[in-house]
Amino acid sequence: MATTGPDGPDGLPTSEGGSLVTTCGRRIAVRCLRLAPADRPITRVTLAVGRDQGGEPGVWAALTPGEARDLARLLLLHASLGEHGSEPAGPSRRNSASL
């Protein structure tokens, strides 16, 4: 995968608006959305997955900070599984199946 956009010191896209392009050509943009109504501010982490190379539409999701952390844990778990070829055990497997 090639990353584009503003990078942090570790070479990963920053939370201020980083994105990456997958090997199949989809751009995944990650942003922080802040809505500030006077009585209750709302913050969401947004994911925008762009069109594929064939022009099929992408998708968009808005996650709470806790949901974003849960997704990050699942992504890291499955990235490790992809690299090391082992199956998850216990609750992690159940949680990943629910996505």
C-alpha cells in the first residue's frame, strides 16, 4: 500500500486528514469530524472508501472514538494474522466475526 497525504513521524498518515491508496486502487481517507452544537459537541472518526478501479461507488462510515479504537484493534489483529498465519482465539475471534 502506498500512503499519501500528511504523514506523521512514523510514516503513517496523521489523524488530521491522512489517506492511503490500496493496491487495488481505492483511496481510504480517515478524518476527524467535529460538530459543535452549543449544548453537546459531537466528535466522530470518519472513513471514506473511494470508488474502485471499475468505478463502483465507495462507502462512508462515522465512528465514535471508542468504535474507532475497536476497529483499530481488529485491523491490527487481522494484519498480524495475515503476516503470521495463525487463527485468533477467544473473544477476539467472536468480535471480528460480528463486523
